[in-house]
Amino acid sequence: MIRLLTRDLKLAIRAGGGFGLALAFFLIVIVLVPFGVGPEAAILAPIAPGMLWIGALLACLLSLDRIFATDFEDGSLELLATAPV
């Protein structure tokens, strides 16, 4: 399982292009949250760690389709889903 994870991470790094988009999305989410919640430090301080995690996780979701695209095209994703790993 670790070998599959490292293989997918290497493929994602080689593909490139997704890091800039993910970073821009993360920064936009972090900048826009205070506009929706309000500028008060008493409100922003408790939710700041959660907003950082949510922004990071949503930014990671942007590149998931590219990671598994080649596995889906050659059929190995279905084999992995049905294998007892």
C-alpha cells in the first residue's frame, strides 16, 4: 500500500502545474473567510486552525482527478478497487 501511495505522489509531482493552482485556491479561501465571518479577532481566532485545514484539504482535492486519470484509463483503478488490499 505504501508503494502505491509513493508511486501516485511521484506521478503527481512529475505532472506539475497543480501546485500553483492549489496554492492560489488555498490563499483565496484563507483571505475570503474573514469577509464571510467578520473581522473580529474574538471570532476569527478560534476558527483559524479549522479554516487552514479546510482550505488545505479543498486545495488538495483540485488535483485528485489528475492523479488517478492514467490508472482509470488503463483499467488498473478497477483492479485496485476489487483487490483485497
